[in-house]
Amino acid sequence: MDVAGGSSLRKRVFCWSGARAPRASQVVAVMLGLAGPIAAGVMVGHARMGMVMSLGGLALSGDGKGETFREQVPGLVYALVAGSAAMFTGSAMAGHDMLTAFGVPAIAAAAGLLGGISRPLARATTQFMVYTIIAANLGLSGVHPLATMLLFSLGAAWAAGLSLILRPLFQALGSDPTPHTPANVVPSPRRYAGQLLHRWWNSLAHLSGWQYALRITLCLATAEAFEWIFPHHHGYWVSITVVIVVQRNLQAALTRTLQRAAGTALGVLLVSLLLLGSPGLWAMISMLAVLAAVRPILKEANYTAYAAVTTPLIILLLDFGQKTSWPVIVDRLAATLAGCVLALTFGYLMWSANHPITGRT
């Protein structure tokens, strides 16, 4: 790689954008939407059930960004439906190694294809893949898949309600700016379902229409093989990382892989420091609340920093009420970095005609 190319990559990985800071109502909604259910679970003596509800809050924490109530609702509904379906599907596969090994790549293939219909479906199907993998590895023995889905849905509904209620409340108090549309902004043309389906169907006549589904399926099949070769080493984190890192836009794949790898390494170091003193349950809930509040601030500003906060947030959430050891942290770091390598090789380099790493065409 030449010096100019290396400098360009470093800027893309570590630079901070001038994106507008999120509204105060959004930060508060995300914080309460995630920390509230798990705090309630601790108070009634069911911390793990509260954790599942908090996963619903996590799933909806990046949606509902519209300026008005009408613009917020579709994104929240997509996330709620996709996450709930994923929790049922993943929970139904839990404990069945062969079903999971073949089911996850197959589900990803179907989801990858359907996500090409529209941008909202692309986001929803990515969420579906991530939460299917999480649900398949939650380890909630004796809990029916429908019960897991219901708990998740309740947590998601709580987060959605907060997002919809707090914005007008904060606007009335003057803490959030009143939504407005600049006069010089031309709204995007609306596409109807028939048009979207027709365009998607025509895209399947070309390799580009199948490319993302093939890439994500190949990466996840390889990740499942990693789990078989190295069992009991948090191999499902390889799959989660693959889904997060592999982009539909092939041009963004290299930058996102580097950002995710750097952010994850920083995040593991951060969670190690947080857990160094073996904090109690309420101290961990406070950490979760702070990390949840910081996520929307960093999401548009710098993805590396966003990943560095998201990693300890997910680790603290999934391990809530359980003892976390250094070997577990090291395993997760190794699995995540392995996922980044898989995403870079099988999800990017094999498909790219122009390799920024070598500078050759």
C-alpha cells in the first residue's frame, strides 16, 4: 500500500464527521429503553428475563429517526417485527447444533435477497440475522421460543413508546428543536411496493442482485465451520461480527472492517477495565445506561468509537448476572477479529475487482 493510500484509510477509520448531534429526547429514550427493563428484571428477581427485554430496547435504539411521528413509526415497526421474528427463530434453533450450523447461513441467504427490495428491508433483514444468531446462543434453557419472543417484543415496545412520547415532550419543554423541512430540500420520489418488487425482480437477472446474499452466506458458512473446529470459544461472535461488518455496498466494506476491528479491540479493553473491580448488579446497570446514552452520540460521528462503546454494551448485557473472566474476554476478542478477517477475505477481497490494499486494479 502506498503512503497516500495508507493515510486515506487512517483518515476514514479515525476521522470524526460533522454530523448533527442527536436530540436530547433520543439519548434519554435509548438510555431508558435499554436500562429500564433490566433494572425491572433485577427488582423482581428475574435478571435474565430483563436482559431479553433490554435486547428489544437495543434493537430499536437506532430506529425511529424521522422528524415527525409519521416518519418515526415505520422504522420502529420494521425493527420490532424483524427482531421479534429473529428471537423466535433463533430460540427455536437453540440447542440444536446441526440445525443452527445449516440454518443460520440458509436464513442469511433468504434475508440477504429480500433485503435488496428496499432500504428499510435491508436494515430490517440485517437486524433479523444479528438477533437470530444472538437468540440461538442465549442459553435460556427451559424457556419457550414464544416466551422469549414476547419478552423481547415487550422490551422493544417499551423502547418504541419512549421514542414516540419523549420527542414531543422535549419539544414542548424547548429541549429539542421543532422539526422543520428546509425550503430548498426536494423530497425523494416515493416508490410503491409494486415498483420496488419489479425493480428487485429485474435485479435478480444479474449477479449484482445476488452478490450480497452470496457473500454473507459464504462468510456465515465459514463462521459456522469455525464454531465446529473451535467449540466452546464464543464462535457465535464470529457470525455476529460477519453480519455487522459485511456491507451491501462493496465499496464501504474495507473501511467498515477496519473500523469494526479497531473499535472492538478498544471496546474489549474498555469492558475489561469496567469489570476489573467485579461491580455489582446496579453498578452494571449504571454502566449500561451510560454506554447506551453515548451510542447515538457517536453513531454518526465516528464508527470506530461507536463500535468501541457498542462492544462492551453487548458483552455486559449478554453476560448480565454472570461472572465474566479474562479467558472469556480474550475468546470474544479473538472471535471478533476472526470475523473481521472472514468479512475482509470472503466478503470483500474475493468480490472486489479493485483492491485498495494493493493499489492494483
